[in-house]
Amino acid sequence: MAMNLTRRTFLKAASIAAASVPLANVRAKAESGLVKAPLVAPGSFKNTQTVVGGVCEMCFWRCQLVGKIRDGRLLKLEGNPKSIDNGVSICARGNAGVKLLYDPDRLKYPLKNVGKRGAPKWQRISWEEALDTCASKLKAVIDQYGIKGISMFPHGSTSTYPMDFFEKTVGTPNISEASFAQCRGARDTGYLATIDYPPSEEYADMPNSKVILLIGSHFGENIHVSHTKQYLKGLENGAKLIVVDPRYSASAAKSHIWVQIRPGTDTAWLLAIMNYLIQNKKYNIEFVKEHGEGLGKMAEGIKQWTLEKAAQECDVPAAQIKEVADLLAANMPHVAIHTGRHSSWYGNDFQRARSMACLTGLLGAFGVKGGFVPPANPGGLGDYSWPKSGHHDKTLQELAGLYHFAPPGTPPDLLRETAITGKPYPIKGCIIWGQNPIQTIPNQEKTIKTLEQMDFVMCVDVMPTDITMFADILLPDCSYLERYDLIRTGTQWNLAEEHRQFIAPRMPLVAPGFERKDSVYITNELAKRMGYGDKIPIQTQEEGINKMLAGVQLSIEKIKAEDGIHIQPGKDPYGDMELTIEFYNEELEEHGYPGIPTYIPVEHPPEGYYRLLYGRSSVHTFNRTQNNAWLMAENNINPVWLNDKQAAKLGLKEGDTVALINQDNVKSRTTTTVKVTPGIRQDCVYIYHGFGSRNPELTVGHDRGIDDQSLITKLAVDPESGSYGMRNNFVKLVKVG
Ligand SMILES: Nc1nc2c(c(=O)[nH]1)N[C@H]1C(S)=C(S)[C@@H](COP(=O)(O)OP(=O)(O)OC[C@H]3O[C@@H](n4cnc5c(=O)[nH]c(N)nc54)[C@H](O)[C@@H]3O)O[C@H]1N2
Ligand SMILES: Nc1nc2c(c(=O)[nH]1)N[C@H]1C(S)=C(S)[C@@H](COP(=O)(O)OP(=O)(O)OC[C@H]3O[C@@H](n4cnc5c(=O)[nH]c(N)nc54)[C@H](O)[C@@H]3O)O[C@H]1N2
Ligand code: SF4
Ligand SMILES: [Mo]
């Protein structure tokens, strides 16, 4: 994803609109919410005002938007025509931001839970009372247990400012972000240990590739607009597409070679390709001579990985592995080995990421057209931050002496383990800000136990979701359409075409509704009440943005006059990246890990069970879009993909209703339908992640489909990175009705 230049957020003072819609709604309304929206009649957007400066956050790619507004109400979102990133295009989710903004179920006022955690009864309270309560409860935890008694689960741009406060000024070490252990942790760690350069999916120069290799990435279902454009441009320009996926994904459907691999065995496949290239001297000998270290050791260590051995392990033809290797060799160095993003699959994922980095090195594909090319994004933005306090304890990861190759952080399972056992210290206060740990972290029972033992839980969200049910105090945030926020920077989506850069701060398209406040306001008010008032770095989000823009002689006013996006000349992104590719890494070995990329086999499903795989729906983002009426009208269930031969064996037909039961006898709370298809292997099933919400306040999304996370009770931890393998759970299908 495009890099934030900073992790700060900014504030727009809230204006308040009054109205009231009851929290609980009837099912009938939910059903009507699923009716497809009528097509907009031509001329419907006449007499609208176009407001610039919107930046989407229906997912984290942050496409640049304009809004069509009439009488203060947002009618439609479009891509900002000035954008050199997404252009006028936005995806279905981006479009449906209107429905999030005006969702009648949205949080409107501060709420106090007068029921139980997990079975809340909400009472509306004033901001004064809410902030006083949060501050005094957090202080009470600190007084009794010390700063280490506080924990935080943040995600997204809204959480950057409060995270900075709790991490630096308050000084708690227990901060668990959603996007590391459950997302890109293994990838980042694997590449860092190989090339000492942080990877990003953004670096695949696909428009200029001769071959694109996708390992698991499922473009067309996984959607980031400018990235999808790059991928399609590559195909249009004649790139050959190789897709490795046990399932006939949207990308597999466009591929020249589809490798229907046995789940969990990708590293063996990669090792066989590298072994073949080395043995047959088909790699980029010159590049490796200049940039490689330890090739001899790796070559020796992986020579067992013949095409035949990998074919057996991965359950694909040996001839196909050779075909792929030859295609890569014939087109090197203009080959994009896509890094992927969500890489926490099996607990052996660091090794897969490391193998991918090594293969990119063998082909000499760093810094060259069509390869791994970091775009030259603009620099020079100003900065500000919360000051550091004296409290800086080691993180739980450091204390445990685990995951040596991961950056310091707190994998959530260490946090849960510590909270539940009280060892090495109690954790009794919890702040959840833009994350849904119930659906995001495997083993829900453990997450619930963690929350139950807290003295105080506060949650800042936009919607009532599965996690908000566990809050004592629940605060309504401004949505991304109602606030100033992080600055999106980036480079022209088609690198080779033109070298241009852009700077686009998020600006509100409408004023905040009801009593919603943004994260700078909420954080500052907490800070004042907790005794840190003198440390506050900015009073409002605008102030913060202007401080950053001042670094590049810009301001909000100037950017508004430039239609919401500042564009400037960029730099040629190609050239020697001056990397060293460590095919053998001594440091890894010193810490007890394999020094060369190594395949670690995973457990196979027991008789009668299928491996549970999951991925993206093209019209949803995780769980956060589950109540969106437009998106649910497109896709309101996550049918379980089942191989046709297996369906026949089980006597299941397309459309049958089933529940899933996993290896630990956990049964899905809800049911879903069966999708019978030859497009999935016989040993696994597949569902979209994010469905099956348990919160009845979601009148559209409640109980739709199955929550994959509820069935992921077994956690495999990747030893080098500490990220979580979540595809090691097995399920049975049980016909219902
Ligand atoms: N529409 C939409 N787009 C999104 C998001 C969203 O929520 N919705 N989320 C965004 C985020 S944060 C992320 S991290 C990315 C995630 O998107 P990706 O990084 O593309 O996600 P993955 O989980 O790697 O990919 C899921 C695919 O992996 C396949 N798969 C399962 N097991 C294996 C295996 O053992 N080997 C191989 N080779 N493939 C396997 C599945 O069949 C599925 O097709 O998507 C981003 N884009
Ligand atoms: N089983 C399984 N687990 C997964 C994944 C998977 O594919 N399968 N994917 C993993 C990946 S790649 C990722 S990145 C994570 C994502 O994990 P999360 O970010 O936790 O996922 P979301 O469902 O988007 O939940 C975010 C929460 O933020 C709230 N929110 C949305 N917008 C705002 C806002 O503007 N302000 C505030 N305060 N709150 C807001 C939403 O209502 C929701 O409660 O999940 C990971 N976990
Ligand atoms: S890819 Fe779609 S949801 Fe994500 S930021 Fe862009 S328009 Fe929004
Ligand atoms: Mo992610």
C-alpha cells in the first residue's frame, strides 16, 4: 500500500447535526436494505456542488475522491479527475462510502454499556461523561498496575494519532496492530532478512512486466484500484500471467499458467524452480555475481528439490514447474514476482517470502523495468508528534525473546496470553480504535477471555460491530468522509509512462453528523483528563496537516485551489537498488533459524475434513462493509466453495445450506450455502472472510453467512516473524434443513 509519510492524524472540529434513529431496528428493514439500488436517472446530479479533497478509506489504499453534494448531503462519490493514481475510477466499495456515511445503524452518540460485555445494553451519555469515565478508568488501571496495565488494538488512519499518544507519551508497550501478525508480517520480515529492504505490493511494476507471477494474490477479488489498473495494463501489454492458487481465482481465470498447488507447499515449489535455474545456469549470473551472497550454500542446500520431488509435494506436474521456470528465465529480468500482502497463511510463511525474494534476486529483477521497483514517492513533508515519556518498557515480544526478525511490536496472542495469565504482568485496560479483534484475530474464545478479564474496555468505532459489543464505553468516530486526516502521497500509477508524484491530504466532504468527533479531539480530551494536557502536539487535524504541508511549501488552502491534489515532477524509479541478496543469511542461523530458504511442511487434513481457506470478496472489505446496503445487495453471503467430486461424495448440491464444524468441534453459529465447483482442489474449501457478524445492531449484516474466524481456533506461529498461520484449520460440512 502507498506509504504514509507519517503516522499522524488530524482534526476537524465537529459540527453537530441532531436527529435520532433507534439503535435496534427490525429485520423487515434489513430485508428492504438488500433491495438493489435503482440505477440513477440521467440528470440526477444536476445542481450538485462538486467538493474536492476526499480520500477513500473503505479499504486502506486511499483512492482520491470528489463528492457530489446537494443541500449539504453527499449524493455520490467519484474518483478525482485530477488523480494520477486511481483517476476517475473507484471500486464498488469506494462508491458505497455514501451508504456508510448515512447508515442508520451508525454510531451517533457516546454510549455506556449498562449490560454485560458481549451482551451490551446501551445508554446514551454526554461526551463530558464519556471522556471523564474513560480517563478516570484508564488512570485507575495505571495507578494500580502501572503503565504496562494498558493495552491497545489500533488500525487505520484514525488510530495513528491516539496510538502515538499511548505508545510514546503514556508509554505502554502493549500495542497490537491488525496489519502485522495477521497480514503482512511474514512478507515484510522475509524480504527484510533477504534484501534488507522493506517490500510492498506497490513495487510490482506490472505494466512493464513480461511475466507476472502471483502467489496467492487474487486480483479481481483483492482490489486496490490503481494496483488493479497496473495489473490489467500489464496483461494488455502482453505480459504472461502465472497464478499459483489452489482455487480458480479471478486471477487464475486470466492466467496463462494456473498452478493449482497443494495448500501450504508454495515454498517447495519455489525451491524447485530456483534449484532448476541454478543447476541449468538459467539464472542472471551477472546480477548474482554483483549482488548475491551465499548462492553456493543455497544451491547445495536446495539441490534435493528436484522438479519431481516438488511435483509430488505440491501435487502439480513436474513439467509445469519446468515450464514456469523456463518462462521466468526467458523473460528475466523483466519479471514481477509479486510480493503479495496478506501473507500469514501457515506459520511457515517467512520461508515462502524469503524464497520469493531470493527468486527475484536470481532473476536480477530488482530496480529494472517490469520487476521489483520502489516508486519515487514525494518526501519532505513536515512532522510533529507526541513527546516521549520516561516510561519505555520492553515489548512482550522482546521480553519473551521471540521472533528475532520481526520489528518490535506485540503479536496479539502474546498480549492475550499475558492478560489471561497475568504473567509476566497484568493487563487490565484496553483501548480498541478502528480494529475488530473478534473477527481479525484467530481463536475468538481467547480474545473474549482477554476482554472479559479487563477492568475497563473502551472502543472508538463508526459502526456497531462484533468488537463494540465488548466495550464499556463506546465512542462515535467521524468517518473518513467527515474528517481531515493522513496525507496520501504516491507516484503516477504507470511508472514508465511519466514520472509524476502527488500529495493528497484527506479533507472532509461533509460536516460530521450527530455527535461524532474525530480522533484528535478524542485523544486530546483524554490526554487533558489523564494529566498530559501540556504535551498535546496539535489542537486540530487542520493544524497538523498544515504543519506537514508546510514542509513542502504547501497548505490546505493551496491544495484546495489545486482541486485537492498537488502534482509535481517525479523521479526515474529505475536503476541499481544497490541491494545485497542474501541467499544464505548467517544471522538467521545464529538465532537458530535455517540460514537458507527452507520448506517446512504443514499438517494435512484428517480423513473427512477439508482445509479451510479464505480470501476477499471483491465488494467487501473484511467485516467493515457487512452492513452496507449497496454492497450487501451485491453479495450478502459467503458460499462455501466445494469441489464437485467431493460434493457428489457428500451428496451436496449447489445452493444446499450447511454449517461448518472444525477439528476442535467448534460449530459455526450460522449457516451458508454450498457453491459446487471444479475450481477448487478436493482437499480444501473456501469462503470469503468477514461475514457472519454476531452484532444484532447490524440490521443489514447480522448473521449473514459464516464467520471464518470463528472456525480458526488453531494458531500456527511463524517462528521468525511471529505472524499467524490461519489456514491450518480443518472443517466438515453438515447439511442443515
Ligand atoms: N475487495 C477487497 N480487496 C482487498 C481487501 C478487502 O478486504 N477486500 N483487503 C486488502 C488487504 S488489507 C489485503 S492484506 C489484501 C489481501 O489480498 P491477498 O494478499 O491477495 O490475499 P491472500 O490471502 O494472500 O489471497 C487469498 C488467495 O490465496 C489463495 N490461497 C489459499 N491458500 C493458498 C496456498 O497455500 N498457496 C497459494 N499460492 N494460494 C493460496 C486463496 O485461494 C485466495 O485466492 O487484499 C486487499 N484488498
Ligand atoms: N480469518 C481471517 N482473519 C483475518 C483476515 C482474513 O482474511 N481472514 N485478514 C487479515 C488482514 S489482511 C487484515 S489487514 C486484518 C483487518 O482487520 P481489521 O482492520 O480489524 O478489520 P475490519 O473488519 O475492517 O475492522 C475494523 C474495525 O474498524 C472500524 N472502522 C472502520 N472505519 C473506521 C473509522 O473511520 N474510525 C474508527 N474508529 N473505526 C472504524 C470497523 O467498523 C471495524 O469495527 O484482518 C486480518 N484477519
Ligand atoms: S480500492 Fe476501493 S475501497 Fe479501496 S480506497 Fe480505492 S476506492 Fe476505496
Ligand atoms: Mo491486510
